[in-house]
Amino acid sequence: MKKIIILIAVVLAIGLAGGAYLIFNNGNQEAEAALLATDDEHYEKIGIQKSQPEAWEDGMRTDGQEGSYEWWYVDSEFEDGTTIVTVFYTKDGFDVPGPAQPTVYIDITYPDGTVVHEGFSEEAGNVIDASTEIADVQIGESYLRDIGGAYELKFASGDVVYEAIMETTIPMWRPATGHWFFGDDEENFFAWVVAQPSSNIQATLTVGDTTTELTGTGYHDHNWGNIGMNEVMNHWYWGRAKVGEYDVITADIISEEAYGYTRVPVIMVAKDGEVIADNQENLVVERADTIQHPETGKFMDNHITYILADDDDTEYRIEYIREEDIVVASLLESLPAGQKFLANLLGANPTYVRILGDVILTVTEGENVTKIEQEGLWEQMFFGNNTEAYIWN
């Protein structure tokens, strides 16, 4: 959920006027339901098992046409400081009501801050070439393939060719069913499976006449659903980090006003290549040092803490402490002029902030306390227009 979602077709989210940044513990009884599905009935309804996710769950999960969205996301961090994000879409980005139109893009950020963006779209109406049995997605000359224990990735468009082999170091994971349902009848949903929580990557990048060999680490996840995220989500924080011998993934997701600003957070803690804690029902999220962001106008929490009391009496405390922003973007900037004008007229102001700071992991096992600190990146995605918010736990 991870991630910069720059290509949004139409954003019509109109946020709150006023309000207070307050957290209530009893829930908003008048709002529509918002929940992460965790019970046996939902597993049966979705057709998945509680055990380890299966390879087919990273295969195509929608029909790729009107009324749906789906994408496969990969990010990579290399030893020389280069980062690369590649996304394969069934549609023109986030265009839920629009026609099928397979689209792939790549964002390359060099250590000096230089950014290269390249993309390719097939004709509108084309349905993506993707398997439902395994991750095997192709758009033009670009593809993402599960080759058993690893993924093979190629992006080729314009003067950019990027080829990578991503060796899995943590097995596929999802939070419970990986499905968030919205509405009392659960008619709307957002789904997420983390196909590769962590990987070792060997890659070759060619831009123009320059070819570079790269070594680093990466992450791959897969999202799909049937309603625009701006209609069901107000904002989220999402982060992943490698802290010492641990890998962590966290998200604090707050639903939209119609769904009571309900908090539906998630966490994963892995150690030495194995997921060791992910009980979402025991997760508590705390926010502190809240300011109004000088550029977005939204609130920004400078200190976010995820606290997970595991079933074996071990407590994991993950703190994100903001130091600086490395990306601050309005999601309207990628829209055509007419759509951007309409969104502004309606008061929409969706924003994205990528944050750099300290990630502190404290593991408490009885009398034994281990504290590890690492620099890390995380993000705030804000669909709503509110500068303040209510949150219902």
C-alpha cells in the first residue's frame, strides 16, 4: 500500500470543513462499516486459507475492466543509492470507472536526486495479458513473472531498459484475509497481498547509452478492488523498514467520513526470513507531535508508534520519527488540465508525502529489552481535504 500512486484518473474527494483531531475508542455507530476481514466466514467467502498465502493470490484477481482496479508494485533500493519503482496497472492508473488499458511505468531516482520517469500504455479497451494462476503480467515489452522462489522483472519503453531478478528472502504474506470491506453490506473492498516482503535484487539498468549493474534489496505487493480509494479512505501512513535483523511493514489506515473515520491498521514483523508477529487484533497505534504541514496544509504526525503485544508475551514497539520530507506532491499534478481544473473547483486536494527519519524498534521479552535504530522511509497518503480529522478506534 505502498507507495506513490501518482496516476489517478479523477479525484473527487471533498474533505471535512473544520473538525478536531480527536481519537474516540468506542466507534461511530451511525457510520457505514469499515473492517479488515479476519473471521472464518470471510476466508471461505474469498476462497483463501488462513495458512501461508498461495502463488495464485498474486495472479490477476479482477477482470481488468470497468468497475475495478488492480496493480502489481515493485520498489528497489540499491547499494549505490539509486531507487527504482515499477508498477503494472490493468487500467490507466487508478481509473476505476474507465475502460481496460494496461499501463506500466517506472520511476528512477538517482543518488543526486535526479528523477527519470517513463511509461507505456496499450490502447484503451485492451485487457491486460496476465495469468490468474501465478504472477505473470505483460504489457508491451515489459513483464513481471513469478519464476518460483524469485521474480523476473523487465521494463522496456522509450530509452529505458530495466531488468531484474528478485530472490525472495521473506515468504508471501497478507494481513489476515488481506481484504478490507466498506459498507454495511460489504459491497466495496480493497485487497492487498505482499507477494515479496523482502528480496535480494541483481539488476541491469540502461538509460540512453548508459548501462549500470545494480545490487540491492526490494519489495513487491499487489492491490486490487472495486471502488476508488479516495471514496473509502481518508488517509494512511505506510512504511516498511529493515531494522537490524528484523523486517517490519506497518500501515495506519483511516477510512473516509461515510465509514466513520474508522482506524484499520496492520503490522508485520519478520526476523531472519520468517514472519514472527502479525496479530492485527493486538495492534495499537499512537500519534504524537502533530503539526499542520506547511506545503500540503494537512496535519502531519511527526511521531507514530505501532505497539504489538504478541501472543507469547513479547512486545514489539516500532516508532517512526520524522526528520525531513524528500517528496511532497499534489496528486492533481498528473491529471489532464480539464480534470485538474474540475478537481480544484470541487475543493479536492489529494497529497502524498515521502518522509525520511528514524525508525526505532524496541523488542521486550520479559526482562530482556532490545532496542535498534535505523534510518528509514515511510509515506503519508492523504485523499481527503481536511486539515484536521476524527479517528474512531
